Amino acid sequence: MLKLGEAITRKRKLILVVAVLLLIPSVLGMIATRINYDVLSYLPDDIQTIKGQDILLDDFGKGGFAMVMVDGMNQKDVSALKSKFEDVDHVDSVIWYDSIVDSSVPLEMVPGDVYKKFNSGDTTLMAVFFDEGTSADGSLEAVAKIRQIGGKQCFVSSMTAFVEDLKELAEKEEPIYVGLAVLLCCIILAIFMDSWMIPVVFMAGIGMAILYNLGSNFFLGQVSYITKALSAVLQLGVTMDYSIFLWHSYEEQRQDPSKDKNAAMAQAISNTFASITGSSITTVAGFLAMCFMTFTLGRDLGIVMAKGVIFGVLGCITILPSLILTFEKAIEKTHHKNITPKFDKLSAKITKKPGIFAVIFIVLLVPALFGYTHTSVYYNLDKSVPQTLPFAVANEKLGDEFDMNTTHMLLVDADMEKKDVDDMMSDIDKVDGVKYTMGLESALGPAVPDEILPGEVGSIVNLPVDNVEFGRIAAGNGKQVIIQGLREAESGMVYEEYNSKQHEILTGVVTRIDPRNGSVALRIGTGAEATDAILTAGEQVKGETLVEGQRIKVYLVDVRRQSRGPQVVISRTHPGLVKRLFELEVPEIYDGTVEIRSIAREAGSRTKMAVWSNDANVDPIGACVGPRGQRVNNIVEELRGEKIDIIKYSDDPAEYIAAALAPADVVEVRMAEDGSKACRVIVPDDQLSLAIGKEGQNARLAARLVGYKIDIKPKSYKDEE
């Protein structure tokens, strides 16, 4: 090996030129290497997850799926948004409320909880299915596009969304932690080595080897994002020892006065190669052992790191010596005293009494083994990422609004008896952690025949009828059918009329009050287009007294078909009623100059509303209040004295929260350090009760308005801290 060392020292300039030139294809190869974010592709084909996904793709044309929540949209806008989602590349289908229950299905045939499974307050839920796997590139691109289309009102929760966020996070942070690793290594080397220049030389040599390794990944076709994220730092740590060994060997050889620098380096290369060969071979073998993992991500990482060690060794005995000799003068000029502590005394004690130290380490094995066997391992990956990621925010919202966190697809053999399927679903519902299972039967109920299901869920069967001669009875039946058809057509016209008025304010006349349950029947409209609506006790303002013949304004929540005509679902407690009343009363809101960003309401008692102006010259609060409070007073009168707090919306959460707690003054708002939607608010001692409100109403409404958990403390509490 001495001859090899001598050849390297002689050809050091050529070696450096070749090394620099090789960086060009390496960088190009690194850029061209495909990064695989589909973790499932590394799982064996015979496990249940992969089998299920293959069946979904092959038999149903569906791969991954995502739960998409949309805030603050009426049904028309949601339906339009659904259509936009369906047009996104790699989106196979979108399932929403109207996909399962067609408008033609009579309400009495539909279970009452179907609507609730897709809607919670102002939030509606969709299931989006992709035509590629959970973590495939197409699915990730579809999630990004859905988020772009939906904007701030859209929240996407799924493993696909998690991988998309993880991809962006890895791409953003990888240069940071690689740079941090290099910086820390340079600092440590500069302190414990005898030259300030040595760390730069080491990093240059190792950096080239890392780039060669990453560039050669091109020949593998692709690498996982995990491999990409870890390989550079791992290679830096694994191969650093080789460089240190070469330098120390070179320094030892320079102590021999008979040797010049070239001879010293040649001998150092020979010694280093002989010493690190065994170490590097065992390291390569250890990484290659990962190739035998059933989870083939190990093979991906193992091959890349094995290459990294080989490139590291080659760089250590060729590039690094060339760099040291080339920059020898700079290294000598930056020479400083070595501050590495001496361990002579400790080593002497160990050699004198090896038995004592052997016993100590054997004893230490006991707590070590105990700790190893009792260390809990977590598999909840979403808890290992920042909770500010869009996926984490969406997952939390899914839990808050729909009491769900994850969703799974369960595939059942088509030959399985319906009773067995029902029994299986019932057993699954009893499993701890399962909220509910939903299939076609459980969603619609047994009363809904298949032939009236929407095209996305069932199929409509058309049967041809031949012309025949009918008798008197048959003719009479035909007449009834025609009359019924006309009635249904008329009902359909009324339905379409009111369906177009969803989320609007209607005026109705109280026709009857049911003394048993307190429900109020209203007649909405006049003439043939009039219809009946029921204002249930739960949708009435607490304490409000209604009498027959009274005209009242109501909020149209939904329109449903019934055999006796459309059923109009109305409310007096819905926050949308307040919003629409302000739109009618305030021209600036109607024309879009002033926006209502959020509403929190406890009907009959108090409402908080956040407003924002798109025109700097328009005061949003003043516009809503009106001259001498006329506008807001008209609305308060309509709501029978309900108090209304109008605050200015702010993009600054702290400022927004402080405003929401009005009329109380706020000293300070401390946002949660972990990035969660929580805060602590400090108020003057004499305004603590005002901030909390009667029975906690003010704090409760403020929290709902801003979407944060608010912990209110007096100023004296802050002073005690």
C-alpha cells in the first residue's frame, strides 16, 4: 500500500481536478434521482394493507382517500366545490351527503343520523378517493391541489395529507439540519484539532464523497425520502473517524526527520488504509444486512449507506491527502495548541485493575437491560411532527367536529351473506376506539330500495312497457297515477323554489303550536307555492313566546322531499340567521365591503360577531352599528332583545382574542408555545368576572368565535409567576 500512497501524493493535483469534475455528474444525478414518498411501496405484497390497496385499485379504481372538511359554506357552494374537487387530476370520486341520499329519496325513508355524519354546525365533511395509492405521487399532488382550491376554509385529514406535509417539511428542513451538522462538526474539530483550517479540509473531502454517493443513487432509480433525509448526516458521522485517523497518522510520520511531507503522507495513507479496511468492511456488512429486511425500506437505506462508506474510504485515502498537501501552508499558519485532555492516568488505572472495571460494566448491564426492555415504543407518527402542520390542524378539527381521528376502508367478500356483514359491523362497533362503521345499509337503512339510489351509489333500473288495451279498473288506476304524477311535479317545482333559497331568511306565519312538544307550524309563501315548515322546540329561541297568526323571520337550513311535499327545515337559533339579518340591514356587508368572518351565538342571550373591512376607509364596526346604533338595534329588536357584541377581526391571534373578550380589558395574551390553538389571557383583577361572564358565557362565546381554548387569569396571578 506504500506504493499506492506514493502515487497518490505525486498525482495529488490530478486527483483534485478529477474529484472536482466528478462533482458535475454527481450533482446532476442527485437532482435526477426520484424521491419516493410512498412508504407503502416498501411493504411486502402479502400483508393485509397492501392486499386491500391492490383490491381497491384493481377492482374499484380507487387507492388512497382523504377526509376533507369545509367551513362556512352553504350547500350550493359545497356542491360546487365538490365538482371542482372531482375535476382534480388523480381524484377518482368525491362522496358527500348528496352522493348517498339523492334528493328524490323521501325523508321518512332516510335515517336521521345520515346528515349528521356529514355535517356538524357550519362544517361539512367529504370523502375524496384517489386513483393511486395512499402515498403515490399523484395522490400527493391531488391533496396539494385540493388545498389550493379550498383555501383557508378547507381542511384535509388523511395519511396522504400527512405524507404531503411530511414531504414539504423534509424538503424545507433537510438543508438546515445538514448545515447544522456540518457547523457543529467544524466547531468541535477546530477546538480539539491543532489547526483551524483542518475542519474546512475535512468537510471538503467528506462533502465530495457524500455528493458522489447521492449522485450515484441515480442508478438505483429512486430512493425513499427517509433515505434522502438521513444518508448525508449518517455518512458524515460514519466516515469522519477515517479522516481523523489519517490526520493523526500523518502528524506522527512528520515527527520522523528522515521523511518529508510527501513520504510522511504516503506512509500515513498506507497505515490508514490497512487500519480502516477491516472497520469499513464490517460497517458495510452491517448496512448490507439491512437488505434482508422484509420491510424493503431497510434495503433502500442499507445500499445507500454501504455505498457511502465505500466512497468515504476512497475519499479518505485519495482526496483528503491531496487536500492536506495542497493546503499545507494554510494549515500550518492556522496552527493552535491542542486542548484535547490527556487520559494517561485513566488508562493506567484501567490496565492495572481491569477486573474492577469489568465488574462495573457488567453490573451496569442490569439497569441497561431493564431500561431497554421497558422502553415504550410509539407508532403514532402524527404526534412526532409539528402540530401546526395542515394535516395536524385538520386531524384536530376532525376530532373536535365529528369525534373522529382516523378512517379506514374495510373490504368484504361479495359472497358474504348480508346478515354476516351486519353482525361483523356490529361487532366492530363494539371495539374500543371505534366510533362507528358505515356501509350502504347502515347509512340509508333497509327501507330505501336500491333502485332509487343515486348513480354514484346504486343504479336506476328502466323497464320497457309494451302498449296494451287496459280495462276500466286499469284505466282508473292509470288516472290516479297521472294525478299523482302531476302532484309530484308540482311538489318538485316547490322543492326547487325553496331549494334555491337555502341559507336565506324567510318570513312565515305561525299557523299552529303543538302543546305536546312545543313545535311551531309555519306557513311560508302564498298560493300554490306555499309550503308548511316546522320550527322544532330545539330550533326556537329560549324564552321567546310565539302566538298563532304572528309573522316571524326564520333561517332556511335545508329542504327535503316528502311524500306530502317538500319539508323546509328552519331555525331561529342558527348563527346564519344573525349573519343574514346583518346582510339585509347593512349595505356594506351586502356589497362585500365589510365581511363577517365569524359568529358565535347563544340564541336568546348573546351573540359575538367578528367583522372585517376590505376598504381601509370603512370602519366595519361602525358600519354594522349604524348611525346612533340604528342598524344593530333593528336586529336586536328582531331577535327579541338578544345582545350582540361586534368586534374587529384580526389576523393576529393575540389581538383577535383580546378583542373577542370585550367588554373586558385584556392586559396580555400568551399563545401556547407548542403551537396548539390554546392561550392564556391576563386581565385586571377587577375585570376577571367580566371577562368570564355570567356562567362563563363571555369566555365561552369568545373561545368559539376565535377557535382557541382560552384560559383566563387575573393580573395578580401573572405577578406571582
